[in-house]
Amino acid sequence: MGLFGRDKSAPVPGMGKQSISDLTNMAKQMQEQAMAQAAAFQQASAPPPASADGTTAPAAEVGSMTWARRVMAILAPTEPGFVKRCNCAVCGAPKKLPTTNAYVYCDYCASLCDFDLRRACEGDTAPGPEYAAIVNGAHASMQAAVAAGDRDAYRALQKQVFEAFVANVPNAMSHRARNDAAYREAYVNYMAEGATVRAFDPAAQALEAEMKQRVMSLRYGGNMMAPTVEADSFWPMAETLEKQLALFATLYRSTGVVELDPDHAEHLTTKMGWSGFCQGWLAMLPEDAAAQLLQRAGLTNDYVAIEVETGQPRHCGGCGGEFHALPDAKAVVCDGCGRTVDLGSAEIPCGGCGATMTLPRGADHIACPFCQTDVEQVGIR
């Protein structure tokens, strides 16, 4: 017997040929997607590489409208000329310049200061079959490692998974990972260690089992093209998520995982956890429940008019893109290529094509993004 007191393989009335098992599996996949993102605290922009038990979580697609676009229809739109309201936790500066990415970096010190759920839902970031094959191939070994209490083996497998994730799903993480090798390596280590801590913690395992039970207790409505979850059966999941997020934050702190985060954004871990959960479930909730979830998660959009200040145009030495450097700004993360640009030095002219550029932080020379001439801090080699 299934969730509704009938055979699980029987079609659900109003849901075409979809059985209760189909819907349960879909819900389980979405829950695994949301919880892996919540626990990882970094993957709110797209489906994650794996849940705590190593299973994959493919992106859901309903008809011709992707899951992300359905979520976008729920979120309030960003008006042109406005920027997400937030202040940098490191230097205290307010965000003033617009961003094209879900990861909102400070205009003055390049620290991660916020996460924009709407930006995260603007594009499709579903992993392809190559990545899924890598994760599925490691699944049995991950289970065996947990059963044997072999943290080192599990950690090594997780590193393989996240290295594949970086290579195959680049849009599902901070744009810093695109061209910053040190950031990518730190990211992989951070994610793998977080997954390991969660997989071997009894309290985390108990809450994962509780969450799975919450999913199995969901009641469905709607139709095959737009399945919905009845709100009163959904809220127990949100309560379990709150407990998970609190536990994960404590675990990351006590085990030192938080120190591995290349963005040093412990202040955003709960927000990113809720963001991943919302991406997985918003599209299945009635409109009023979806709005209530965003309010409960602290993810309602709040935008303010962009403040135009006197500054100077700069050009990223990595991609050549132009950006606006505010007065007293020390560094920025390029929205185009993700490199952190050092604003403490002047623009350097290229001896080959004459273009000017500002070097990325830590670089004393770089290939001109326009003509590939080697440009260095004191001139041309």
C-alpha cells in the first residue's frame, strides 16, 4: 500500500500515468537536492553533486518549463536600476553596484556579502550524464566507506565527486571558480570535508532519516504538468530543515570545516541552506504557501536604487571586461570571469594592442585578454 492507502504502482487520479511511486521518487529527488545544498552551504544556485548518502539529484523538469523558471515565476522580479540591499559583513560597506550573479560580492573588499535566490534561478544548471555517471559509479564505494567507518576513503571519493562537479556544472557555484585554480581547489576540499562530517555524524544521520520520513508523508495535488504539495503536509519538512541547518552550522564550526570555506561566509550558511531548500520546493507549493516559505526563510527580495557615485572605469586583466571602481575600493570580484581584481594598483597598458587593464590579485603579469601579449606590472616582457 502506498502513501494514500493504495497500491504505489497505481496511477494517481488527475496525474495521468504518474503513479504514487513516481511522485514519491520525484519528491525524494527534490528533497535530496535541497538538503545536499543546505548542508553544503554553497550550492544554492543549482542541483548539487550528491546527497549525504552519495545519490544524485537530477533537476526536475515539468513540461516545457524548467523547474528554475517555475520558481522564477514565484519570486518578485528585480527592477532595472536596482540592486539587492545588503551590507558587507567584513568592511560594513553597502552594496551599490548591480551584479549578474547569485553570489553577491562587496564592491569595496571583494568579500561575499549576500546570496540572491532570484539570480540563482535565472539559468539552468542541471548536471549532464557524464557527471551523473561519475557520482553513480562512486555510490556503492561511498556506502561501503560509511559502513566501515573509513572517513579517509569517503573523503577521497567526495573529492572526486566535487572535482567532477566543478568541471561539469560550472554555473552551479560561485563564478570565482571559473578561472581561480586556488579557489577551485579550496572549494573542493571544503565541500568534501563538509560531506564527510555530515555522513559520519549520528545526529545528522538521524535528521536525514527524519527528513526522508517527512517527504514520505507528503500529500499531493495538482496534475502531471504542475504537481503540488499540500501545505499542511509540507511544513513539518521546514521544521526538520531548521534543525538540520542549526546542527550543520554547529558541526562545521566544531570540526573546523567552516575555516575551509574559500568565501569565508559563515554568516550566510543558513541563508544558503534555505535557498537550496526553496529552489527544490517552491514550484510545488500553492502561491500563498510559497510566499510564506520565502518569508520564513528570510529570502523575500529587497532591492534599492543603484547609487551612482564618482569613480573610475577599470578593465579586468583576466577577461577585459569593464567595471566601475568606487572611491576607496580595494578589490572587486569580476562579474565576467570571477577573478578578484586588485584595485590598489593602477591600470597597465598592453604593449601589443594598447588596451589598459588591472591585474588580478596576486598576479604580477598576465596575458592580455585581447591580443595575448604578456603584460606585467612594470611593463612588457
